[in-house]
Amino acid sequence: MTGQEATPRLDYRAAEVELRSRQKTSKGAPAYSRFVNRPAGRRLAALAYVAGLTPNQVTVLSALFTYTALGLIALGPSRLASSVAISVLLLVGYALDAADGQLARLRGGGSPAGEWLDHVVDAIKIALLHLAVFLHWYRHYDLDERLLLIPLGYLVVQSVFFFATMLTDALRRSHRGISRNFMAGEGKSSVLYSLLVLPTDYGLLCLAFSLLWWQTGFVVLYGAFAAAAAGFLLLALPKWYLELRKLGS
């Protein structure tokens, strides 16, 4: 994401204060993303601003952290130290993913090319993450082969969810004639809702990888997240469809 840099130039504290007033809506955001990742992204965005980085550079940094973790999942052994390192890399990558958009807003707005880059990096992440888990289970876990269907099913669910979310958002904006901007979305979700959808939170999944060394614990937890994501998708798809039907009537 790129944009015209705001003037006059701000220091770190002023940049963070300014970002607090430019936050996206919390509507639909699960608890970790809402209360931990976005504030972390805000601080990283302020640091990136002071360092003179562009939003696209922050996106690339996010990809480097995330894809390094995915490589370790797919190819590395199941050990405590590597599991913790994977979790940390994923969490930093996720925070940087929240930072690039905030940096763009601070600098005066994003660009279509920057938004495209951000979403393509996310789409690749979703595909590779669950394929990496599949490879790790196949190479390092002693499992019934039928359990290998869990990461493959999780991949399908997350890919459909990502596509449906992006398409639904685009159709809403097309109908309303609203261009994408930092105030995208309307309203906010309650704290209770954010907690209820916590099992679908990518940040919580990142934390779960610290248990990758523990076969039984990770398989059960990862499987529970997969089931929660599938259940949420089954509820969300008809809701979005009915919403769009109303927009077209």
C-alpha cells in the first residue's frame, strides 16, 4: 500500500496518537485480532513511519516472517524450541500485516496496488499454512492417515472463507458506491461477540503452533479450530447471501 505522506512529519508518539483516531471498525473482529493484534500493529506502523518505510515494504516484511515460519512447519522437526520460534514468527508476521494498512492511512491513504499485494500475500499464506501442517503431520507425526484430511479440509474452509469475505465486501461497496478507505465497514461488535468467535481467530491459531512439538495436544487443538472455522463458515454463507439478495431487491 502506498500513499502521499502526511505533513508535517510526526514523531513516534504523535504518529501512534494519530493512528488511534484512524482505526478500522471492530465489527466482526475476534478478540485476539481486536485487542492484541491491532494495537501491536499500530505500534509497528508508528515505528515504520518514523523509520521511513512504505506500506508495501511492511507487507513484504510481514510475508518474510510468515513464510519463514511456514517453511519451518513444513520442513522442521517437532521440537519445543522450533515450535515456539514458529509461533513467534507467525505472530510478528500477523502484527505487521495489521501495520501496513495503518501505515498507509497515516501516510494519507492506500493504493489499489498496495491493497492487491496485501490480499495476495494473505491468500498465499492461507494456502501454504495448512499445506505446511499437512506435510508436518505426514513427516513427523505417527497418525491414522484419515487425520491428514483435517489440514486439507481446513485449507478448503479458509480459502472459501477468504474469497467469500472479499467478494461480499466488494459487492457491498459496489452497491453502495463507496470506495474502500480506512473507515471501511460500519458499527462495531460487542466484546461478547469477539470472545465467542475467538476460536476462528488467526492470532489464536498462531499461538497454538507453540504446541506443535506435542502431537496429541496440537492435533486436538488444531482440529477444534478447523471445526470452529467450518461451523462459522456454514453460518456466515447463508447470512451473506441473504444480505446481498436484499441489496439487489
